[in-house]
Amino acid sequence: MEVELPRDIDKELTDRPYFWMWAEVSGEEVQPSVLRLAFEPGIEVKDNEKTEYVPLGSFRLNKIFAAAKRRGVCTRQYERVTTHKAPLSPVLLARVKICCISDQCRQRMRVFAINLTNWHVYCDCEQLLERTFSEQPGTAAYEPPTVPLSKAWATLKDDIMHFVLNDDHTWANEATHRLDAEAEQLNTYYNSLILSAPEGESTDRYAQERDLRRDELEWRCQPRIEIEPSQFAMLYVAITP
């Protein structure tokens, strides 16, 4: 893959801050950088300069991922339509990461959306994402939002919480049983140390260490759910009855 970088992307990916400080101060016209990237080792392109191999974990690919994540947090897109005559409706879409955490961890990505003209919450957002979008509105008219974003996000948060509360929590019950079993083993071990301690020896240190280990065990294994919003989009879509 050969890519000529726009100036702002060049600043993010090529890691030469002092050069860009000099370019900004001097007003020097800078030729855009060209990245030639290979995603498999040993690839040589004829009549081409050296190609950079970028495996997972490489500095360059990590910079690309970080820039894409930072720039992709928020976006506004318009559905490309040809026959739909009604104005496009604004829809606030939120992609969230739901992490079920205990001594094990399971992560899922879920998408929630709400129409900003009629409060309709979409249950099947994947169908929205399968449509074709563009950053430019084209010739189609579109409606302005009438629902404030703060209230729309509050509604989506309620919908997310409803989804989480009504999800299958078998994993949490199983994690609690494992936690109780480990806590019982921990208590048995330290109680045996306390009982076998020589007469007259203080056992306070055993009790303190037991409490410390039990707190650490609960912090590590207590089942909990963390919800992290990862991406927001304002989509203007064609709504059919």
C-alpha cells in the first residue's frame, strides 16, 4: 500500500516534531511524505523505493491505529440515496464496549441509536450500518435535529442500562461461586497458621495479611460490568415507514 500523507496526517504518523516546529516557524513548503507499507514480510515492489514492513505491534502501525481511533471518535455522515424523496432524518448512534470482568474477562461491542426527530430508539442498528454513507450531504435534503443531544444521550444510556440489566448474568453467578471458594481456601489457610502459631506469639500479622489478601482477591475477582463509549456518529438516514 502506497499512501501520500496530507500535512496534518504526516504530523501524526512520521514522528518528527522538531522538523514540523521548524517548518511552521519558517513557513517552508514541505513535500508530503509517502508511506509504502507491506503487511507481509519479504514483499518487494519493482521500481519502488524501500517498503516498510508493518506487523502487529510495530511502531508505525500502532501510530496508525492511535490516529484512526482518535479521529474516528466522532463523525457525521449522510446516506447516499437516489430515489428517496423525503428529507434524511438525523440519528445519533453510539458504539459502546461492554466489559464483563471477573477472574475472566469478556468484551462485546454493541451499537445503540436514537432518531433525533421522533425519539425512536433503534434495536437493530446493524441494518443502519450496512447502508452507504458519505461525508457530503449530496443533493438530498435533511431535517435538523429537534431532540437535544444531551437528552438523546441520556435516553441511550437508559437503553444501554436496560440491555445490560436484562442480559444473561450466568457468568457473574459462576464468578461469585469461584470467588467464594477461593476466599474459603484463603481463610482456611490463615486460620491454620493462627492455630498452629507457638503459644505467646502474636497472630496479628496473620490476620492483617489475610485481610489484605482477601481485599486483593475481591478486587481481582469480584464480578462487575464496565461500559465504555468508543464512538459516536450523527447519521442522516432515509427513514421508511
